[in-house]
Amino acid sequence: MEKQYCKVGTVTPMTTGRQAIALLEYQYQSFVEKASNIKYSDTKLGEFFEQKAKKIKKTLEELV
């Protein structure tokens, strides 16, 4: 039997430069939108999305 390698949990490196910033901006907007859409129906999930957006915003500020 041959060894098989699983890709679960692997991390794909982020692109560099302007592409990374564009990707992070897209993710930030996506999380902000999700947080605002679900804010009143599921507060825990809304808080989770807000926290993710804050982390991405912090990373963006460090890059720019």
C-alpha cells in the first residue's frame, strides 16, 4: 500500500504585493457585509464576522 498525503489543513501562501492587498480588501468587505446581514438574527455569528473583519483591517493597515 502506498502512502497518501492529505491536503486538509494545508495553507496556501498569499500572493504578494498589490494582489494580496486586493484580496484582503475583498475579504474585509465580505466579512463586514456578512456581519451586517446577520447581526440581528444570530449575534454570536455576527460578532465572529466582525472580529474577522477587524483582524483583516489591522493586517491591511500594516501593509499599506
